[in-house]
Amino acid sequence: MQRAIVEPPSSQPVDAHPGPRLRDDTVAEADHRGSASGRTGRRPGQSTTRAAIAAAALHQFAARGYGGATMRSIAQQAGVDPALIAYFFGSKRDLFNQVMRLPIDPPRVVSRVLDGERTAVGERLATVTFEVLADQHNRDTVIGLLRSASHDREAATLLRVAVTEEILKPIASGLDVSDADLRAELALSQISGLVFARHVIGLETLGASAPTRLRRTLGLTLQRCLVGPLDT
């Protein structure tokens, strides 16, 4: 039985500013909403508000990237006062760093890709990639990171650490091949290039192609990146 590599996203993102509070979150939320609408009263459940903000932020970052999404547009989509975003998550950067984390267990991914014949390592990595992208939350996270990484250094670092440093380099190292770091980065270039072309640029033929066909093709490319000759 294959081990699960995707962890369900938490419905309650971690608060960026832990520590003692003078009032509970629900009371503070009611105050923020009351001041914005002229009414007082509580919205049922702080976790509901957190989840709504996180979902709206993920959608906005995926659609617009870090630079295009704003606290106001996120708040509008979530149906909350913008001040609540700062209260629950902190700054826009704090919000981005919290919601744009892939719920993946890197050691399990590495173990699964390395567990098997060397001749099929590229196919296994491609299979894991498409399994991750099949989930809408994961796909939006990857798309948001790619959109943002093109013009935001911190987003690029987040993507590089999450995929290259924690997954692809350990895989290449475990294969005991020459130029392991180069091979890992070549693998990332193929995976990110496919996702960007298909989901961000929106190339029509690529987008209309069956995932099974794309997975097989990506697997062949990744096989050469990871264990094939690089100089011929």
C-alpha cells in the first residue's frame, strides 16, 4: 500500500503572533466587524473566519501572485473587515507564508520515489507530482508560488526550499549520482515549467492533454534529469 504524501490542510492556520491576548478572538472579531458595519455582535466561530481568510488568500495569490493580491481584495472575497486579516495573521507577508505551504510530508515523498527500480525513478516522481496537483488546494498553492516567485524573492525562496532542498536534492543524493544538485534543479525546472505552461500561461494543447499522457512524458524527462547522461 502506498503511503500518503499529502496531509489535509488545517482548517485553523497557525496564528503568526502567538502570545497572551487581552480578549478572546471572537470578541475582537465582533468589534472589528461591528466598527465596519455599524453593528455589533459575533460571527459564529473564529475558526470559520480564519478558514475564510485563508481560502480567499490562497485563491487571490494563485490568481494574481503575491504582488497582485492585496489585503483589501482578500478581505472582500472572505467577507471580512481587512483589519481581521492583520489580527489573525499579521502582515501580508505573514499571511502568504502561512497559506502557501504545501501540506506534503517531504520524507515520505523522498522515500516513495526512491523505493523501487532505478529505471523507473522518473516515472515515480512524475506520478507523485500529478497526485499532488490533482488536489485543488495543492494546485492553487503551487500556482501561487510560481506566479509570485517570478518577481518576489521571498516567494522564490519558499518554493526552492519546499521543493528543491527538501525533496529533489534528497532524491538525487539518494540515487548516488554525479552532479546531484544540478540534477535536482533540472528536475525542478521540468516540473515547474510544465505547471507554469499548463496552468499559468494556459497553453491550449498542453492544457487539453490527458494527465496520464503528460505524466508518462514528464516521467521520461525526469528519468534523464535524475539518472541519465547529461552531456550527450
